[in-house]
Amino acid sequence: MNVPLLDLKPQLTLLRPQIIEAVTRVIDSTGYILGREVTVFEEKIAGYCDAAFGIGVSSGTDALLAALMSLDIGPGDLVLTTPYTFFATMGTVLRTGAQPVFVDVEPETLNIDPQAVAEALEADRKTGSRIKAIIPVHLYGQCADMQRILALSQEYGIPVIEDAAQAIGAEFPFEQNGRITWKRAGSMGLCGCFSFFPSKNLGGIGDGGMVTTSDISFAEILRSNRNHGAEPKYYHSRVGGNFRLDPIQAAVLAIKFDYLEEWHAARRQNAAHYRQLFIDAGLAEAPVILPRAIYAEVDGAEQHNHHIYNQFIILVPRRDELRQFLQEQSIGCEIYYPLCLHQQECLKSETYRHQSFPVSEKAAATSLALPIYPELSYEQLAYVVTMIQRFYHGT
């Protein structure tokens, strides 16, 4: 049986006529930079994320970069984030001339540890208050603990940029006076940064991204910065970049958007099947540590996107051997991420080389992503678990 890590063909087959019509419409319009397609899609995403504004940009990476630039972050500044995430989270900080400050992640969620954030902020305050932004990553489709992070943001007066590249539609349960209010990724910090890379739950036919915010002044700066800082045309009050969202991508994404909730639900259903299959196979917790959907335990969570499973990550011993074995059985799998950011060769400062983040480093050494896309059959999921059982137990 063949089980690819991701197969976009079923999605394309379903939507092909609409996509071809939309792409043709953009081509025939001869309006190839921004325009109505981008504006319509921006409004859809802003509304979906419970934000006042959506600013379409060229990629999730450029969403982060534009947000940092719009805060005037640069040389001498520090940005607090996690070492266990995709490179863009750190790369964009470095491109501004600032430096990342890393803190470890929580073992249950692999999201940034709020207690470590608190300790880093307090240490920074004592040594000069150089941290100018916090970037929590909503890793794999589950929100970081935004209630505690936003409380720290307010206490220290430092803005929060949500890296929501893997988490469009994911919700966090805020608790106040015994009541739960669910808030969407991209609506909680100063802004949220999204990616529409093809593998995302809402993926385009190329690169694309979005920044959401409810701060009107910040939105205006973002729009300026995505277009070389020009306002009006040819008059540059700041140095921005060419970060514009392509209207062809916007048109295709607007079509796919109507199916997003259905796809989220299907991924959660696949995750539930995996859990039960692993339990039935006697693999759950040992040797296979399953991802913890911690907000699923909150009352009413079944009515909300408590986890959208952009990836289904297991932590396992002999990870590299298991990966090779699964690939030999025609099962797609991937390592997200084999190196923590502080271990990357391009980060040449000796300061980082001597740092250690044990939870992140253990995750990098043991994590493996299994197929989770919506169109998977139950038989395919069962085959994946059966092959993992065979690897560990020989049965």
C-alpha cells in the first residue's frame, strides 16, 4: 500500500474547474499586481481570524519579516522565540540585523514555555531591556499558551508577533472568572503571520502569506512595507520590500478557503483514528509518544479548532531507523526538525553554540511526522500503524 506524506491531487481533482476559471480570470484581467483578488482574500482571512485587517504578502517568511520591519526592529535589538521551529522564524530576525534569544519548549506541546519566557524577560530587564518582540510559534497546528504570554507582553510592554504559519484557524481557550472564550490564531498578539505554502491546511499553488492585525496604524505601515515603503507611489517614507501577494495565489486560495473547516475536521478525525490505532496496537506512550492535544480537554472544545494538525508528530526511539523502514514500506514521513535553530551552522556566534535547550533537542532527535492530510483512508492510517508495530515488535 502507498501512503504519501502529502497528496494534493485529490484536492486538485475536486477544485480543478474552479481553479482553472479563477486563474484564467486573473490572466484575462491583465491586473497582475495586488488588485481585487487580493483584497477579497484579505477580507476573508481577516474575518476568519477575527482580525480587523489582513495584509497579503508573498510568503509566510515575508509575513514575519514585514512584521519585524514594521516594528523598526534592527541592529542591537533582541527578539525572543523558540529554537524548535522552521528556520524562517529565526532567519527573519537575523535579516533585520537583530539577534534571537531562545527559550525552551514545553514537553507536552513542543510550543514555547511561558515560564522560560518570563525568566528571559526578567533577565533582559535587568541587563538593559533589549528584547523588542516575542514570537511564539503555534507549532504543528496547536496554539502556544497565549494567555500567559500576553500577560507577560503587557507586563513588560513588549509586542507579540504570532508565528501562525502552521495554525490558520487554530483556537486558544482564554479562561477568565471560570468562563472560557476561544480566540483564533492571528487575533491575539499585535499581529499574526500566516503561510499558504502548498503543504499547509490552506495551501496555494506556490508561495503566499498574510499578516493579520487589528491595529490600524500597524496595518498601514505593513501595507507600505510590502510595497517598498512607498506612500504614495515613488515617495518612500521608509525602506520596505517587495512582499506583495500574487493575485493568482489569492484567487486560488479564496476558492480553497471555503473548504478549510471541512479539511480541519478531517485532519482531527485522522488524528483520532491514529490515537486509537496506536492504543489498540499497544504502542501508545511506549515506545510511541503521541502528540498531546491539550485544549481538547477543555469543555466545549469539540466545537472549536483546538488543534488543526498541520502535522501529526510522534516522538520515537530509533527514529532514523524507523523512518527508513517506513519509507521502504511506501509510507511517507518527514523529520520536523532535525536541528534546533541554535545548532544551525549559519548562526556563528559562540554564544549560541554553548546554549542547551534539552526539550527542544530531544524533540529534534526523536520527532517524526506521519501522513495526516484530509483525504487519507482509514485503511491507509491502519497500515501506517501496523508497519510501526512491525518495526518495534516484529509482528
